[in-house]
Amino acid sequence: MLACFTDHRGLCRATAVGYLFLLLSSFFIGISTSCSNGNCQLLDSCSQATDCGPGLYCGNCPALGKTQSFCVRGRATIPTSVIGGLPFNKYSWLVTHNSFSIVDAPSLPGVQRLTFYNQEDTVTNQLTNGVRGLMLDMYDFDGDIWLCHSFQGQCFNFTAFQPAINTLREVEAFLSQNPTEIVTIIIEDYVHSPKGLSKLFTNAGLDKYWFPVSKMPKKGEDWPTVNEMVQANHRLLVFTSVASKEAEEGIAYQWKYILENESGDPGVKPGSCPNRKESRPLNSKSVSLFLMNYFPTYPVENEACKEHSAPLADMIGTCYKAAGNMLPNFLAVNFYMRSDGGGVFYDLDSMNGQRLCGCSTIAACQAGAPFGSCKNVSIPTTSPMTNTAGSFSGSVQFSRSASTVYYPNRLVVGLFSVPWIMFLL
């Protein structure tokens, strides 16, 4: 059952009923009325990508025994498009873990990549589909700064993806084309070249969007409103894992401004939400942003749809309590599009609905209405879309059967069970 994120009993009942409806609908999906040509709605049976409506794709979830294809949600509601003008920390945003680590990304010439994958479509497509936070691992490599997996701070040619500036230019293009959107970048930082990061962001043309460290709240107070951030063009928040770079390069030290739970397997253990060791306790009131990690240590694509069903919703409730009744501002996941229906998007709608208007989903919010005044909405619902440009280009079923998809992470998990290969992490 979907976790009750807040103490509002009515909201919890409504949210739970909605999730039960999703489960029942998916159970009876095999007998649903046939549809096609973009008319299929969430959970309707489908046979090809073009069957499903805007914001949906045709997929399945064999990990939960759902082998028949149905329309799955693939795009987030941008909360500021429904209720705008609030402080940045009053919203919940979708974050992709290792956003650069993309299935089918080309490897270096003559090199077979041997590492884990965490996402299935390009960073541009992630942003188009409503992702507003990117986790990027940056390293000195081959005379440049690269996005890479590694061990003990060293990037190898068989774990490297691409120069970081390529991905940052995708971010710059998105911000340029979408002048009211705000993006957060969280860097796992292994860059040692002097002023390496600041030069990188400047060369990518992102310095003009930079949110200055001097304007970041230091004592847990509210952030500027999203309107103020847009008006000042401070639409890019960048955080580093290296504390000294705040003074050296003007890049905010992550755990000075963000609370964070443990990542990997400890972060998905039911009923437990420990803080990451670098972070202050989750119930600290001296920091006003909360990053919730929800992804296993070893990512496996075809298990993600199961992870993004009821277990994720339950963990949000667990972390909400651990953080002193504070909902996450950032929800970080692998394979963000995979679910048994609504997935991470449904949970984000629930969090933003409860945050912004006191309703069980943001689809029930009414701009300008008193808090708790909720529209009657049918459940399940396809959320309000700010555009219809999003599409899916990864290896979740779109035009082929999900059962035929190649899962490279399974091979890597097997290899990582051999002790000598552990240095590849």
C-alpha cells in the first residue's frame, strides 16, 4: 500500500485508495478495452509505442509477473506549472542517479566498457521528461574532465563515458530553451586539476545561470522563491562533494546545504532510513533541503519496475518520519521510467500535492484556492503536462518486447562477485 507521507488521515486514505485502484487496474489489464493511435491511457493494454497517450510509453514489468504490455507513465508533472511562486525548498523534484551512465552509450574506440549502467535515455531526454536533478561523477581523465565510474578516485578507459562538457552542454541547451526551469547538479567530485570545475562550467556556458553560494540559506531558512530564482536567472544549483571547493571555486559543499539518507542497499532497506555519514542527521533543522536516495548498490534494469512500486512509496513514508516530518525535495533513482504504472512520477505527484495544496495528488491542486481545497480527480490520472515533447529513447519496451531487452548489468553483477574485479567500482 502506498505509504502515508503526512499525518493527514484523509489524504492518506485517498492516496491509499488511489494506489489500490492502480493495482487492481493492472491486475485486470488483460481484459481492458483495446485502444491505439495515442488513445491508450495509463495501464491500458498496448502493443506499440504509438498506442499510448502523451507522457506514457508501452512497457511491462516481468519482475511483478506483468508480462503483457501496458501504458506506463514516463513523464513528471512540473510542480511549478500547477502552484508557482513558492520557495524552492517547498517542492519535490526528480533526480537521476548517475545520469550519465546510460545503457548503449558508446564506449571509447577499441575498448569494451565494463561497468554498471543506471539510466536508459539521454540527459536531454531526462530533462524533457521532467527530471530536474542530475547526479554526475566527475574525474580527471585523458587530459580532461570526464564522467566515469571508478574505484578510489581513478577513471579507467573501460569505465569512462564521455567528457563532462558534452553533458553540461545538454544542460545549457535545455536551460536556454526553457527559461523558467531550474536544474540541480550534484557532483561526486574526483577532479583535482586547479579550478577544473569552475573552468568546465564556464566553458559549457553555464556560468550565466549559476546560483551563487552567497545567496544560499545557511541556517535552515527558506530558499528564494522559484520566481525570484528565474527573474535573477539563478537557475542552476551546483553542489560538490569536496568541501574546500566552496571557498576555492564558489561551488557549494553538498552536505552544508542538503540532508541525505544513505545510498545503495542501506537506502532501500524497508523500515530504515539512516543518514549518510557525511550528512547531518535527517531531522536537523539547520538545513532546508533533503535528498532521498532510493536505488540498490547493484542496479538491474528489469528489477527497477518492482522497486518503483509499493516499496518506494513505503520508503518515502519511512524517510519522512526519519526527517522529522519533512518530505524529500529530491528523489534520486535508477532507471527512472521503469514502474508497474505510475512509479516515481505518481509518488512525486503525491508529495507535491501534500506539500503545495494539502491534496493527495498535485492533479487535485487548484491555484489560488485555500490549502486543502482539492478538485475531484479520477484515479489513476495522467497528470497535467506542461508540454508533449517528451519521448523515450532507451531500452524499456517502446517498439520491441521488453522480454527481449539485453540487460548488461546482470553480466557486470556476476563479474563483481569475483573479488579481483572489485576495483572496477
